[in-house]
Amino acid sequence: MVFDEDGFLFIAVGDRGLRDKNPQSLDNSCGKIHRIYEDEKIPKDILSGSMRFKYISRVRVDGNELLEEEKILEDIGRVRCIEMGQDGFLYVGVENPGRILKVKITE
């Protein structure tokens, strides 16, 4: 768990031993990073990293309904973690080869 500079709480949830299934599944919370708001609303945009398929996607939701999934980075290696830096960039840890990518997300 970590708070960002805007006071949002981020919680990382393990994949519960099903690393090839849970992180890619939108029907459970396992293997994902959750952004929590003070007023308990669900964020409209969620970033998701794929270890198996080696991409980062932006998922847009409305409540519990999936509106769209957009791949924003592909073929980058197995995504291990995604962190939002205080400088506004995303830092993405990937393996094969091991490196950290600094990514600026635009609308």
C-alpha cells in the first residue's frame, strides 16, 4: 500500500498463485493495483500490466462495467510492476531483459 502526492491510496493485490489467469481477468481483484478514492468511487481509468502477454493496457470502466481496454505499450517484456512517480511519470518494471521504463501517459 502506498499514498501518492494527491492523497490517493494504491493497494497491490497478489495473484493468489494463478499468475497466468488472475492478473488478466476482469472478474476478480487478484493480481492488480487498485486506486482508492476518499469518496469510495471507482476510478474511470485503470492501468494493468501483463506478465504473460507483455503489455500495459488502460482499462476504462463505469462502475462494474468494462467499457474498453486499450493497449498502450506492447512487446516490452514481462511487466512486473507499475508505479506512479511523484514526477507524474509511470515507472514500469519489466523482465527479460530486466529494466525500468519511464513512461509519460497522455490523454
